[in-house]
Amino acid sequence: MTSDALVTTPDLTATSTTPVHAAGAPGAEWWRHAVIYQIYPRSFADASGDGIGDLPGITARLDHLAALGVDAVWLSPFYTSPQADAGYDVADYRDVDPLFGTLADFDALLERAHGLGLRVIVDLVPNHTSDEHAWFRAAMAAGPGSAERERYMFREGAGEDGSLPPNNWTSVFGGPAWTRVEDGQWYLHLFDTRQPDLNWEHPEVRSEFEAVLRFWLDKGVDGFRIDVAHGMVKEQGLPDWDGTVAMVEGTEEAPGDHGDADAVADQDGAGASTGAGNRGPMFDQEGVHEIYRAWNRVLATYDGDRALVAEAWVEPLTRLARYVRPDEMHQAFNFSYLTTRWDAAALRRVVTASLEASDGVGAPTTWVLSNHDVVRHTSRLGLADAGSRPKGIGHDDEQPDEALGLRRGRAATLLTLGLPGSAYLYQGEELGLPEHTALDDDLRQDPAWFRSGHAERGRDGCRVPLPWAAQRPGFGFSPTGATWLPQPASWAAYAADAQDGVPGSTLETYRTALRVRRELDLGTGSLAWVDGLEGADPSQVVALVNRDVLVVTNLGDTPVRLPAGVQVLVASAAVDADGETVLVPTDVTVWARTA
Ligand code: TEU
């Protein structure tokens, strides 16, 4: 821990500050403070004209990301896959699906990105393969008792004739987590039936994934995002479990919800007593950590601070921090932050708990508001229960207030980027894109929509192809105008070319924020809460200092007056300035220089 928090305490007239701590251990590694942009390849940019994004499309648009000012990109899977879960069902971990291009296209992308100073992280999906992976085909062909079946989780069924699933686990997408094959055995799949879980007790599974890591490291990738990082090892005996197999739910036990004080305070990681997070026999087992220690050693044999980021829906935050201990992974997505409601006290609590938990293991915190699995934050924040997390939104669900959601979404982003640590952005959020909340149900492709019996709308609404050019067919996503999902007509106003160079647009606001964040090194800074801005109600206002920047988010109805003499650097929306006085309006974040 550094003492930056103490040395940067500014002279804020009529305020006091509480130093909290710094962001992780000091260190030069890029991932400690990087802003990393998630590319969802099928929806970023299409070069081939088939309406599905591809690697050449990404390469052609990398300048947009360099100009945006991010440090790195993370690519969701582009590997050979039957696309039963949009590529999170991998049939060949060492090749590119023809839908997205070729290995040569990947090499060209990597070279261009590195030429622009952007690092590249790729997605690794180790919990399960596709049912079209050579190993699973071999397992099916070889039959019960074979060595080939040992690489997966095949079991005999329960009941007299084995016609019942081996246990009561359900799939994350809904329905049973087991599928029976013709010879009578069952195999486990925590996700879709076409995503059989691997057996991580098997040495060949371990050595194969280390080889896959090396394959991409040798190509020059800068790191990996590890899918379902908390799921690979299951409790011995696969005992029944009556909990819900799902992600962090934002239940009342979870700190990410209303910021329940007791839950956040209960950060001892002592056990399953809070009931929060994924603590069933299929998630967050001790055995996963040994895998990450081995992978850490693989990465350490390469130069350039290669990094591993955990996609682990685990709470409390102290439990998540165990994935980023010094000899394991480097980052873990902070989903407790993502699931926090639009509430000043809850936000302060989750930020403090996050920094304390990651400081405790010398890791950075990895802030995130949106990704390809959740309703876009601009739309979540436009719901009556602002910041709640529905599992998709359809035409007959509550429709978010788009303008309010955008205003709050921009404020939330500016707060996020003002925090020390690393941050992830999801493609399109720099345009302020809302979720597609009225997508025709007949067009939905997410397996969660089908497996939940249409109870969950699923994730298609955050995966709609990006609008690049307001006046072009398909908003310039593809040269033919084709888009694999339709874009709402209202997206013309969000198109990149409609915002480029327009002062105050979401795109220009992101660019300014990222530039200032980089210039002032906010990512390696530290946080001190500002306890009392004059006249500001702490239950309505989040105020902090990072280096000499005052970050103020007003969640209340009354404008918040900034201390006299500060200089506004960035604002998420227009602020009221009257001579020396700067007022921060409702649902706005401002960065102001104090020195
Ligand atoms: O997500 C893991 C996960 O827990 C989510 O799938 C979540 O449960 C789901 O989005 C419901 O909201 C990862 C990937 O990010 C996701 O896209 C994949 O579908 C999943 O793994 C399986 O590989």
C-alpha cells in the first residue's frame, strides 16, 4: 500500500476527507491501471458483408479505439465453434471460426493493435468445450468406461434404471445440468447441453490448456480473460444442492445490491454463511486456485507482463480477492460493483469494500459496469429500481427511461473512471448505447431464452451490432447493411459519426475522460472520501479525491456546490456555473481539479 491517499489530500474549503487507501501495491505493470475495452466480435464491425462482425472488421476499426484512449482490448471468443452459445462453445481452441476469419486475420489484428499501442487479451473458455470438440466426439464414440469419457463429467444416472439425472443441479441457463446420451450415461453441463463440462481432475485437461495458453502467448497476446473461472473444479461426489446455480444475483445478502451494510461488512470470506454469491458445490471450490497458480507460472516465462483476468461471479469481495493473490491471476471483474444500485451509500460501501479486499492481496480493483452478459448500464439505470439487473428486457417488460438512463449511465461511467485501479468498458458504451429492449422474440438467439422456457429474455439485447454511421444502411456496421440482429431506428442518434467532434456527446465525454485519466495517472492514484461538501447530503452524494482530482456524483435532487476555485476538468452533462460557483446537477458526475 502506498501513502498517496495521505499526500494528495487537497485543501477543500469547508470539507473534510477520510483517507481510505491506495489501489493495490505499487507496480509498473500495465494491467494495474489499464482501461480495457471489450470487443464482442460478432457485433463490433463486419468486413465481409454477411451481417456478422469479424476480425478484419475489428482491425479496420482499431483506430477508433486508439482515438478513444483505451489501453487494451479484450476479444470475446472467435474460435472454431458451432455458435450454440455465441462462441463460448469452443470446438477448436487453436483456430479461428470461418465466420470471423482466419488465423492470419488474427495475426494482422494483433500486429495492428500493437502498432497502435493497444494490448490484446483473448478469451479462454476452460470450464467446458463444444459438443463438437474432438474430445467430446471421441468420448461419445468410445462409450461408457472409456478413457475418452474421463475427460468430461460422465456419470451413471440415479434411480433404479438410471433414468434420473445423477444429481439435482440446474444449468445456469435453466433446465437440468445433465443430458442423457444414447447408451444411458449422463454428462454434466453447467451451461447449454452443447457445452459439456470438462473434468479438471484429469491431467490431460490440465496439460492441454497450458498448451493452449502457450499457443496464444507465442503469438503475442497480452493476456487472457478466463471464462467461468470459479467453475472448473466441482466438489467431490457432486452432492445435491438446493441453491440457485446462477451468477451473483444482487439478492439482499449480496453487497452488490442495495449495498446492505451488514453484507459488505461481512468481508471475512469465512464461509457460505452469507448465502451470497455462487457457493454451491459447482462454484468457487478450493481446487481452482491450484490451476491459476500453474497458469501464473506459464505466463511468468513470457516477457511483457502478460495477464489473467478472472470472470468469477463470486462474493463476498474478499472471496473474489483470492483469485488475484500474487501467485494466481492478475485481475478479477468486480461484479459486486456492477450489481450495485444507484444509491450513494451503497456505492461508497462497495467501492471501499472493493479497494480493501484487493489491497489486501496487492491487486488492483477491476471496475466494470457492462458486458455481453448483462443489460447495458444505461438501461439498468433507467429502470424504476435504478441499477437492478433483470435477465434481459423484452417488449412487454418495464421499459427503461432512455434519457434518464443515459444521464445516469454517463455519470456512473465518469465515477468509475475516476476511481483508482483498472476499468473495463463494453463496446458501444462509449456511444451511450441503450439495451435493445424491444427486440422481436422470434429473433432471439441466446440459449438462456430457450432453456429458461422463455422466462428470461436473455442477453441478445446487449449484443446488437454497433452503429458506426448514422446515414448508412445498418448504420455502417457492414458494407452490405446486413446486421445479424436489427438495430433500433433511434440508434441513428447514437452512431459514432453523429457524435464525433460534437462537444458534450457521449463519445467526446468518454474521450476527454480517458485522456484526463491518463494524463493525471488516476489509474495508479488513490482514493480519499470527501466526507462533507458544503450543503451536500451524504446520502445523496458520492465525493472523493483521487490525486488532486475531486470526483463528485450527485444522486440527489438538490444541486451540489463545489468548493470555490476548483477547475472543472470533465462533466458527464452540462453543469451550472455562475461566476466562481459550480453546481453539479442531479445525476451528474464532475471531475474538478483542486490544486
Ligand atoms: O458467463 C458465465 C456466467 O455465469 C454467465 O453466463 C451468466 O450466468 C449468464 O450470462 C446469465 O446472465 C460466461 C460468459 O461470459 C457467457 O457469455 C457464457 O454464456 C458463459 O460463460 C458460458 O461460457
